[in-house]
Amino acid sequence: MVNNEQWEAVPRGRFPRPEQVQGNAMKPAYKLDRIDVNILAVLQRNGRITNVELAEEVNLSPSPCLMRVKKLQQAGYILGYSAQIDLARLGSTMTVFTEFTLKNHRQIDFARFQEALEKIDACVECHLVSGGYDYLVKFVTGGIDDYQSIVEGLIDRGVGIDKYFSFVVLKTPFSRQHIDLIRLFGDPD
């Protein structure tokens, strides 16, 4: 029987991806079953749930449940645990979605642009997309001056931007923090 103290021994925070673990690069993928998907769905909704509560929720005893969680972490399915912060309570922010089109479309151009964005803390999402532009990027900044400084810095660094269009978010009616894993992946058995 695993008690809550043993659950607390499960490391919190980010876990290394399997390829980042020395000697683990060739490890075969861990095959998920229905119980694993259920565990992931519950942890996605509540990362602070105790192992005993999680085990009850997915109809396992605590020890096998903890073993599965550890396997999911080691296999890279669980990247980490974090708190969801209410930014509005901290102060004023501005969210901007930006469409970027690059001058050239070689692999090195994409890599240089992505590398530059990864260094900007205000850049919280970056998507390479199909259609009329190359990237859709989400920035969360302290305001318009902060955002404009970031974009001007990108242009000044010469990372290959041809043009960009900015869309300031006026209101976010809702934002989901979790994805319906059961609906998407069903019963993988």
C-alpha cells in the first residue's frame, strides 16, 4: 500500500524527455492503455491530486497507480506539473497574436527565427502554420510599448522577417487549460 508520503516523493516540476536521459535514447515507446489515458486525464485536471485519490479515480490500488505515473513520467508523457496563475490579479497584461511571414523558407531560416523567439520570455506559443503566413505566435506582454519593443528587437536582429501582422486580444471569453484526452484518444487498447 502506498501512502500519501510516498506520493509526495514523486518529483514535481519538469521531467526530462526520454531522449535527454543518458542511455535512454533508444528506449522503445511505452504503450498506453485505457488506464494510462485516464491517469493522464485526471492529472491534467488536477496535478496536485494525491496518489490515493488518483488511484481511486482510475480504479487502481495505490501502488500500481504510482508505478504507472512513474512510467508515464519516464516515458515523457508527463512533462511536468505547474500552477495556473491568474495574471489579471497580478496586474495589467496584454496578449497579442502575431502572424509572421519570413523572407526565405529554407530550414536554416526557420531555425534562426524559432531560436530567436525561444529567447523571448514574453513569447508563450509559437506555431508553424500553413496558409498565407508562416508562424502564428502568442505574446503576453506588459503593454503595447513592451510588445513593440520585442518586435522591433526581432526586426533589428535580422532574423528574416518579411512582414508581420499583430492582433491584440481585447477579451478572452474562455481558455481551456486541459484537453479532453478520453475523447481524442478513446480506448487505445
